[in-house]
Amino acid sequence: MKIRNNDKVMIISGKDKSKVGKVVKILKDKNKVLVEGLNKVKKHVKPNPYKQEQGGIQDKEAPVDVSNVKVICDACTNPTKVGYRFTEDGKKIRYCRKCDENF
Ligand SMILES: [Zn+2]
């Protein structure tokens, strides 16, 4: 998985196409990510007296398949492909394939 928490990503398909948001959760086993404020679905919620929640319809983010998002590079602010390379001391780091900056 090349995407990490707090990465900025752009959704490249579906109703939120071209929208940008922050990754708030990674679902590794499903190969999906949760993007803050995007890919919202309506969810019916039953009233829960124990949590003092009212029933009704809530907007909730649904996970997006990683193949449908692109990471936005901090340096060049473009949606980009993430590459991997190793530093001199053997640390694996990510870099932007567009502008070559590490991030
Ligand atoms: Zn870049």
C-alpha cells in the first residue's frame, strides 16, 4: 500500500471525481482507504438510547478503492504516482514520480 494516513488524495472516479481529501483510515486487507469528507453515502441509523443518538439518515464516508485515488504530491501539488527508493543508510522512502521530491 503506497498510501498512508494523512496523505492528500484525489478521487479519480465516481461521483466525487477530481475532489481532494485527506486519508483518515487505511483498510489494508480490503485495499481501500477512507477519505475525509468524500465518497459519502447515506446511512440509516437506528436510534440508540444508550449512546443518546437519534435515528435517521446520516452521511458517512464509505471506503474508496485505492485504485480509484491518486496521491497528491506536497511539493508539486499534482496528483502523482508514488515511487519508492532507498536512502544511503537503507531507509525506504517515497518520492513523487513527477517532480522527484521525497515525501
Ligand atoms: Zn511532486
